[in-house]
Amino acid sequence: MSGGSWDDMARWERAGMVDAASPSVVRAADYLDGGGDNFDADRKAVRAMISVAPVIAMVVPALRAFHRRVVRYLVAEAGITQFLDIGAGLPASGLTHKAAQSLDPACRIVYVTGDPMVLAHARALAKSTPGGIVDYVDAHFGDLDAIYAGAGAVFDLRRPVALMFLSTSVFGRIADTKEATAALSGLLAGLPSGSYVALYHQASDMDPSVRVANRRWNRQASQKITLRSREEVASLVAGLELVPPGLVHACDWRPAPDDPVFDAVIPLYGVVARKP
């Protein structure tokens, strides 16, 4: 990590804004993605999970490939040019604006995050093509007023928007499935017909070793992660129109020739759904 960022991190850590001793979902994903914005606690927690579930080392590359395919579909086939990215990750991640604006430079992207490390990189996140806009909102998933105030300054909210949940296990951090469903419904209620939801979720019913690894994570981290079955993930998008092939293993959602090849089933569900 660069000196300036480390200086910021040290100040935030002293102020209690960054807990370097407890693993973070955002920083763990950064480590798995080859980034440098993570601490020893994050690396140890990730290595402990991989020791019992080696497939976890492949989760982030699979997710990034799914992310690219989803954005490609939304821009090239669905005609979406407005993206509201909830729970944005660190810059090492496959960022939505890079994929979207490579297809249509006029795309507008608003990232939403309450993570201080991600906000520290806001300048990196906010580099847009001349014809588009990239902005960010300092808010958490449930802060609807803040999210829509920020989005409304960038988007035409009379036109469809894609809600993206593809960065930092947003729904996995909500233990109660009914609460997670209500949170998504509340956010989607402010968007017009023709808007989309794209999400992934860690699976509880694909690989038993992943459940063991997840228990190891939850013993160490303050940010607990809940795994879900296919049926539970389906309940999150009930009432929406699923884009074919529907709710499937993330690697099976419209696979592309440029996807990485894995020798194991990646324990992720993926889905894209349209608001009627």
C-alpha cells in the first residue's frame, strides 16, 4: 500500500474507524484479488479458510468474471446506462464503471459504501470517461435517504437503474433472510419498472467444506457471514422477472469464452432480475 494510504489508515485506526485486528470482508476480498489494501488479520483469516476449503481461493476470480458478464448483458442487451453499486469494494476489484464505460462511455455509476478504506480510494473509484459520470455516496445499505439523495444527483430516476450487489457480500452480512429481502425491496421500491437487480451469494448447499470455513471466519471476524441455500437466495428476488438462465451457479450464468477455467464447483449463486 502507498505511503499516503498507510498514513490515512494509521489515523483512522487510532480514531477507531479501522479495526486492523479483526478480519474485514472488504479487505479479505482485496487479498484474494491480489490487492495490497489488507492487514495481517485478513490474510490469516483467509488462509485459515483456504486450508479447509481450497475452493475459496477461486471465489473472487469467479465473481469478477460473473460481474463482467452481468455488466456486459445490462449495457449491451438490456440498454442500461445507470448503475447503483451497493457495497463497493476496493480498487483491486473489477469495478462496475470500468466494465460499463468500456461498452458505453456515457454510463453513469454511483458507488455506495460506508467502509472507510473504500472511501479513502474514492478518487480512484471516481475516474470517469468524459461522457459519463462516476460518483460515490458515503452510506450503508439501509440508508435509503442518503442513497437516493446521492443517486438522484447523478441519475434520472425516471429511467431504469441497475442495482448491483456484486462486490462485498452485502446480503451475506444480513443474518435474517426476511430482513435481507425487506432491505432489497425497500431500495428497489424507489426505482422505476424496467430496473434490474444483480446479485451473488455464497452457497450453503454446494460444498460442506465451505460451511466449515465459514464457521472459522465467523469465530474471528466481527463482520459475520451467513451462507444461504438456493431456496433462500431465490426468496431475495421473489416477485421479480429472472433473466435467463435464472438463479444458477455464478459460473453458469451466461458463461463467456474469456472466463477463467476452474477445476471445482465455485460455491456462489448468481442471478439477474428485472423489476416488472
